[in-house]
Amino acid sequence: MADSKSTQAKTEGTALKVHHLRPAPGAKTAKTRVGRGEGSKGKTAGRGTKGSKARYQVPERFEGGSTPLHMRLPKLRGFKNPFKTQYQVVNLDKLSALYPDGGDVTVEDLVSKGAVRGGHLVKVLGTGEIAVAVNVTADKFSATAKEKIEAAGGSTTSGASA
């Protein structure tokens, strides 16, 4: 019984802890310091002799005298008009699916039904057919959309969206 206590005390005193861990001998090698004298990797420091790759000040993007990539690519073409009016479009087939019984259609209704996002202008386009009478209030209409809505017995009103 005295034997087991002494071995238990020994193992508790020499338990392996994280701060005792070290890498295996030879697993870590020091970084080679090149260009620090003739002893090892001195003089040319592993860069060979002469040439642009042996020099210090040649940028990595240098292409050996040929025209650089940033000069070969085309310059800015055209421009983007910052004042261009962007519309969210709703087609007639979407309106007929959302309003099968007809009725009044406003931008707020379309936003609540998820057809368009709020805070943007809405344009109604004439793709598809509509058979029910709808009274549509939107920011803009295409000519075919206006014709088809009025032919179905509805009306179009251009108004500012809230």
C-alpha cells in the first residue's frame, strides 16, 4: 500500500503540462539569412549572377521591356449617366396573376405583394394578356400596356409613388 502511494505522488509531481511541450530536435530549423557574407548564401544570395532578377529595384510587375499590362488594356470607354431614371418593371401577365378579380392597383399594393421594391419608380410593360378590368396607378406605362389595359376595360393613371 505504501508502494502505490509513492508512485502516485511521483506521477502527480511529473505530470505532462502544455508548457513542457517542445518540438522534436531538428524539426525547427533557423531561417537562412542570405546576403550576409561569404560563409553561406552570401555574395549573390541565391539570386544567380547579373540579370534583372538579381537586381533589387526591379518591380514584380515589370515585363522585361514589353508594354505593361496597364498600358495594353483599353482606356475608359463611354460613361454612365448618374442621372439616368431606373424603373422597376411589372408586366401585364404578372398583374393578371396578382389581381385575378381586377380592381385598383397602386404602387403600394405591388410593394406589399412583393412584385416590386419600395422607394423606386414603377413602369408597367405590355408583355402578356390581361382579361380583367384593372385601374392601375404607376409612374410610367408602355404604349402596348396602356392599350391592353384600356381594351380590357381598365384605366391607367400616371402618379408619383410614395
